[in-house]
Amino acid sequence: MNSCVAIILAAGKGTRMKSKCVKVLHPLAGLPMLSHVINLVQSLQFEDVFVIVGHQAETVSQLVSEKKATALLQEPPRGTGDAVLQAKGALKGFQGPVLILNGDTPLLQKETIERFLATYEKENATLALMTVCLDQPEGYGRVIRHEGGRISHIVEQKDATTDERNVQEVNAGIYLCDADFLFKSLEKIEPNNQQNEYYLTDIVGMAVSEGVALLGFEARPEEVIGVNNRADLAKAEAVIRGRINHQWMMQGVTLIDPSQVRIDASVKIGRDSILYPGVSLEGETTLGEDVSAYACRIRDSRIGDHVIIKDHCVIDQAEVEAGAVIGPFAHLRPQTVIRKDAKIGNFVEVKKSVVGEGSKASHLTYLGDAIIGKDVNIGAGTITCNYDGQSKSETIIEDDVFVGSDTQFIAPVRVGKGALIAAGTTVTQDVPSGSLAISRVKQENRRDWVKKRNAQKKV
Ligand code: UD1
Ligand code: CA
């Protein structure tokens, strides 16, 4: 195969998205739409990958350089033909095929591009375009063919006659074109259309009139969905999620109901893990092997082997080591580490804390800025009072401590190894190891008090 370069068009605003955010940065399966396109092209190991940027150029360029591609500025964006022309200088002297893709067509697959390239070479084409027949061709440019079936030209929906609009074959916006022919033709394009734009699609008609070898390549409808509005975005999201879920099932992960599981493109999952309906795995999340996750949301977190995450948990930027059990209704916030075999039960919130191996906080507890050792029992209703309105302080609880229910730790405070905190205690000073800490108002029982009060009421 000849060496090849790619140009990705990403300068348009995406007016139909009605968004503050430029279209190509809208996320799909947790990654900006444009990342999917650049990742695809990078996987093909082309000589060079250029991305045409314009709207919000700075933000888009940042992504482009993170992805080791080259951004070229189109200012102002005057149409897809004008966009490709911006690469002329960068491609000076390049002889060979140029792959052109739209930044808003994120579902293309590597094998399809490989077949497209192979067919282009085999047919010795000068220009090839991907086409597809759609039941609902609205919004796309239509492929107009001569009576004999050969392609004549492309007409955009806005410029099409009623008859032309009835054509179901559309232009997918993916082309392979010989560099010389491409840039020669682009310079001849005129903005003679409803949108006053320089249409890249005009090079198809030019190829026909100049008699160069033109090839139509049929693509699969789901791969060439162009995202123009939020409905297209949701359609694309469904396709990509379906693919990701399928891929994890092939890798040995059970999804009880794939239609109710969301896994971002950057997530990793170990074998024999089971995902129940309502699981959402987001960002840079990793799950080990044999994890069971019920309806929950996990973002940018590391979950070890054999962990069980019960229903309605939110886990954000936290780490849960092997064998731990979390939830139901638990909230693990950033910088939380739950060590091996620990247990975090219902209505427990943990923030920036370490819960040691085998330790338990089973009910109704807030642990913030706490370091908790091994085999500690945290009773129901325990609260680390870590904030005095100005600054945060730490609570340190050493190994084997037993914390009775309804305890408050007024931080900073340290509890030594093996100490016992009596239920209802407000811990205001450090507790030496092995000691009992108890702070309660002594209970008084007033005999027949209720009877006397009731008698008074009647008078
Ligand atoms: C385009 C095609 C249409 C095809 C469809 C496939 C043209 C004129 N039309 O239409 O035939 O059916 O894609 O999805 O090419 N862009 C720039 N600079 C610009 C304008 C656009 O870089 O000046 C970029 C956009 O960011 C986008 C891509 O080019 O990623 C396509 O632009 P868009 O406006 O979405 O074109 P469509 O109307 O969808
Ligand atoms: Ca489009």
C-alpha cells in the first residue's frame, strides 16, 4: 500500500447542536467525538494526520496535539472545500492518496477504511467516495447518478430539487483522492450554492467532467452516521455503547442486560466480572476480575478483584482494594482508599480517607480526612468532625480500635491501637492505645415522673 496522509475536517461550529461547545468536542462514550476519529486514523499508521480547526481553535488544537496530529487553522470556516484547501501548504510535494474524513463522523471502523484503501488502489481510482443508502437520507448530500448508474455529482440537501431529495443514496463525507487532482480541483470551486460555501463535494462533479477514475464505495449505514444535532449524537452514542458492551462480553465480562449498562471507551474490566442493570462505568475506571457491580456510578476509580458494589453507590476518583464490599447507598469521594476486605455499608460517605484492611463502617457514617487502621469497627452514626468552618483536620484511628455507635471525633484527634470508644462519646482528645474513652452525661432516672406530669396536666 502506498503511503497515505489524512485530513480530518473539524473547523465548523456545529450550529445545529445549539451548544456553547464546538460540535467535535461533544463527548461520545466519554471521549470527545473528534478523539474517536483521530484514534481511528492513528491506528492506521499514516504518514501524517492533519486536522482542520477553526471554531474554538485553541481548545480543539490542544486535543489534536495530545493525539500527536497536526492542527491547521481555517479562518473563517467557509465550507468543507475551503477546509481541505488549508492543508495544501503542509502537503506540498506529497504524491499519493489523501484520506479525507469529517470530524463529526465518529463511528467508522478500521476494517472499513482498510477495505476502502485497498479498493481504491486495486481500481486505480483518482477519487473515491463512500456512499450509503438510507431510509431517511435527510440532511445528507445526495449522490446523483447518470441513467447508466455511473455517479454524476453530489447535491446538498439545501440545493436539491424535490426529485433529488427523494434519492436515498447519500454521500458519507469520507473520500480518498489523489493529492494533485485534489488541490487542483479545490482551487476551481466556487461558492455557488444556498449556503455560499466552498463545497468539497463539488470535486465529484469535476472528476466526472475531467474523466478521471471515480469510484463509489458502499459503506454500512451505522458507520457513517454524521452527527449534526443532539438526536444524531444520541444515535451515535447508542451504536458506540453497543460496540463497547459487545467487546467486553467477548472478553469474558457478564452484562445481565447490555441495554442498561454504560461503559466509557477508556474503561477496563477483568474477566468474570458481572455488571447488573444500571451500572455506569466512566472515565479512567478499572475493574478487576470477579467484581460484581449492581446499579451504581463509578468514575475515574480503581476497583480490585472480587469487590462487590451493591446498588445505588457513587464512587468517584477512589480506590477499592480486593475483596471489599461497598453499599448499598454508599458514596466514595475523591482520594478515598478502601483497603482489602473492608466493608462500607449503607448511607456511609467517605472522603479523602483510608479505611484499613478488614475494617468496617456499616451504617450511617461520615469519614472525612481520616486514616483508619486494620480491623477497626466503626459503629453506626459515627462522624469525623473534620471541618471547623475554616480548615480541615485529620482523624487517625489505629488498628483494632472499636468505635461505638454515635461517636463524634473532633479532629485533629488520634486514637491509639486497640482502644475502645464507648457509644455516644464525643472524642475531643487523643485516646491512648488500649484505653476506654467515654464521655457521656450521667443518666438520671426519675421515678414515676411521667405519671406525675400527667396528673398535673389534668388539673
Ligand atoms: C457534509 C457533506 C455532505 C455529506 C455529509 C456527511 C459537504 C458540502 N457536504 O455535509 O454531502 O452528506 O457531510 O456527513 O461537504 N467543516 C470545516 N470547515 C467548514 C465547514 C465544515 O472544517 O468550513 C467540518 C465540520 O466541522 C464537520 C465537517 O466539516 O466536521 C462536515 O461539515 P458539516 O457542516 O457537518 O457538513 P454536512 O452538512 O453534514
Ligand atoms: Ca455533518
